[in-house]
Amino acid sequence: MSFSSLMFYFALYSVIGWTMETVYCSFLAQKFVPRGFLIGPVCPIYGFGALCVVWVLSPFHGHPELVFLFGMILTSVLEYTVSVLLEKLFKKSWWDYSDRKFNVNGRICIRNSAFWGVLSVLLIYVLQPFFSGILTNLPETILTPVSLFLLLLFGVDLVMSVQSTLDFNREMRKLSELTELIDLKRIELKVSVEAFREEQKEKLESELTELIAQQEERLTVFLRRMHRILDAFPHMRLHSKDKLSLRDRLLSSRWLK
């Protein structure tokens, strides 16, 4: 399989995966919810997963039960690996299946794995033969420039999406630091009240009011600027370094379950 063909299949299955997830999640949310880490209408994990399934499982074409079983295993390993890598890179767990039965560290679960197995069967016996027939009729003079253009689009989208995620982490860190400062001020205020220090109490109350107003303003801006990421990953798992007091605010915005 040539590089042009690989790029074509990767883009095609990435778009199909994005479409499936977006339709499903939009139906559940009763609103349009664009899925995926990237800004564009692609989910690269589906592209990589589909290519891996085709490459590894094609020799088992005569045994659909093995395609289903090995498809479950292969795609689940891929999903788990991607979850770990994204968490290491961006300090966030982008999806969390902890509330589902038979999950592994909240990264994969049996229901999704079974679904990947079904998709593997559909891919091997229906989608890949269909698209392969179309691809063989495309001349290389068309396929090569289209593939290079898709690669360029993917690269630009990747850079922009990574920058957006880094902005997300930076703003989240600022909010966490501000929330921690508010908690400290509340402790100081409690101590001053217990010590009957009226002058210090008034000063701390003023500082606390100002900090809470800053938090409200920053949180409003944060939710407005980062709505794409928040909508795309509604079950993102906050880590311990993110102040727990932020969870209630983000819950009210229907970010976390």
C-alpha cells in the first residue's frame, strides 16, 4: 500500500469516526457536539485504528469470529495507549469510563470494546473492500496531490489543536491557583474572626470579595474560550492538582458527570 493510499484511508476513516461520534453524542446531548481532540472534523484514533485492523486482521478474513475478538483486543489496546499518552502530554484524562462496568482504570470498558469488535467486522467485510474498489480507480496524478493536501491540513490542525490544549491547561492552572488563594483567604478570615480582629477582618473580607469576583470573571472567560474542548470531552477527568472547588462550577456548566 502506497503512502498516498495510506493517507487517503487514514483521512477517510478519521472523518467517518468523527461523524459517528458526533452524531451519537449530539443525539444524547440534544445539541450539536463536535467530537475529537482536533479542531477539524477528524478523529485520528479511528484512522490509526482502522489501518491497524486492516493490516493485522486481513489474514483472518475467513474467520469473522476471530476478526471480532482480535478487533476488540487490538482497538482496546490502542484506545488505552492513546489515553495514557494524551494524559502524559497534556496532564488531563480526556475520557473516563470509571462509572461503567468492567472498565480498566477508566480508560477502556467492555461495552466500548465490544463495539470496536463489531466495527472491525464491518471494516474488514464491508468498508475496506468498498473503498478499496474506489481507490483502485483513482489515478496516481489525483491521489498523490490530494493525499499531500490532506497531510498538510492534518498538520496545521494538529498544531492549532495542541496550542489550544496548552492554552486550556494554562488557564486551568491559573484558575486553580486563584481558587487556592481564595481558600487561604477564607482560613485567614476565620482566624481573624475568632481572634476578634475587626480591622483585619474587614481587610480580609474586602480582599476575598475581590478574589471571588476575579474568579467569576476568569471562569466565565475560560468557559467561553474553551467550550469546544469542554463539549468534545464532557467526561474529562480532572486531576488532583486542579482544585476540587472548581468541580462544582464546572459541573454547573455540564462539563463533568
